[in-house]
Amino acid sequence: MTLVDLRESGPCPALTETFRGLGAACPLITVEAGHPRAGLLQVARVAEDPEVLEGVLTAERQRITASVAAEPRADAIAMWALHGYAWYACLMFAGPWFLSRRVPSVDLDDVWLDPSPERSSKCLTVTSNSFACLPDDPDAGAPGARVVADEDALRAVLLRAVSEHLEPLLTAFRPHLRRGERVVWGMVADEVVSAVWYLGRSLGADEGERAVRELGELFPGDTGRFKRDAGFRTLRGTEGRTHCNRTQSVCCLWYTLEPDALCGTCPRADDERQVAILEGRV
């Protein structure tokens, strides 16, 4: 969809409600269907204009150095800048899939954002008006709805939507990341899994368990560009505890600033270290 389409037809009520439900479930993100206000950055420009991309990298460096004394590596800066959009973009697609079995159709040039938002939350303005859904969706007959046959088809739509949305950004960022194609697509899979797993756990234990199951179905291994499975496993903790966990495909590189500050899913941490992190013992 183009901005002209949205101006002619107005926001799709079903898609607006879908994004409203996502924001209610996860306050970290707000997605608004409508016209971009003055001062917002069209995300496609980051992929298309090297000067805009350089501005994004400079802003990320300033954000990091304002809170950490160490001088960040250039590839780490690029990793964090890309993550700062990709995680939310994946949540924009996969969150509605998890919550209501809808997958928004959003091209990169359909998204506008504040170029200097707080990292703790993200507000996206979307000039798109369509979504994919299942036959039993209550709005399957609404304008903008595209019905697919079943759950398998909807999962395929989700992975294709995420891939097509992020591919131009990955192309633009790769020289700065110094990573190969397989690695950057592993990073995208990490973003999808992390976003849905976070969303599920924030809604309670049962939804967290459902997120693990459904992510296993979404990423069974060697699906198109996504070569590994979701990777969840059970770790034995102390005092009889167990922890559902996974190891990320790609390190976020935060260790380059703080070597001991590993996250619970860090590929640099073995199972014992991950358990210690998860239990707050390190």
C-alpha cells in the first residue's frame, strides 16, 4: 500500500484494532495506522540513502557513549542500531500473528518513526491498510483482509513479510556489520523469536509456554533463509528448578563494552553460565 491509498480509503478499522491490541499487550510498542506527522523519518530512507544511514549510526554511537565509558566498535554500533529497529519491526508483524492470527502487510516505505526515540519504547506510524488472516477471522471479509488457507500458510506469510520488510535494511547495514548473509538472517530469526517470547511471557506463564510451542512450529529448522530451529531447551537449575531457554544465533556484541555483562541467551555463555544468569547469581 502507498500513502496515497491510505489517504483515499482511510485506515482499515480491523488493522487499527489489531495494532491497538498489540500495544495493549506490549507497552514497549505503539503502532498507529494513519498519516505520518511532521518530523518523522521514513524508514526506507535509512536503506536508500547512505547519508541517512550514517546519521543513524552516529546517533547510536552517541546514545551508547553517553552511558558507557568504553569506545564502541563500529560493527557493534551497526548491530545495535539495526536491532533497535528490527526487534520492533518483527514484533509489529509477529505480535499480531501470535495474539490474533493476523499478519500486517507493511513495506519498509510504509513505516515512519521518530528518529530519536527512547530505546525503552517505539512508536511507529504505518501507512498500510491490509493484512493476512485465517478463514474464521471475524474480519475476513473486511476491505484490506487477505484470507489464507490455514496455519501453515499464515506462518509462511509471516516469514515472507518479515524477510521482505527487513531485506533492504540488511543490505544497507551488512558492510557495517561485517557479517555474512547467513549470520544476518540468523539475527532476524533471533529478533522474531525474542519478540514473540517476550510478548508471551509478559502475558503470563501459559502464554509464555504457548509462545515457545508456536515459535517451534514457525522455525522448525531450514525454512527458506532461516536455517536453524527456534532452539528452545530445558536447563536444570539449582534447588530443583528448571529453565526454558535458548541460545541466540548471533551475539549482540555488548560484551565488547562490558565483557562480564552477558545476557541469559548469549552464545558466549555455556549452559552453566546461562543458568547462573537466569537465577541472578552473576
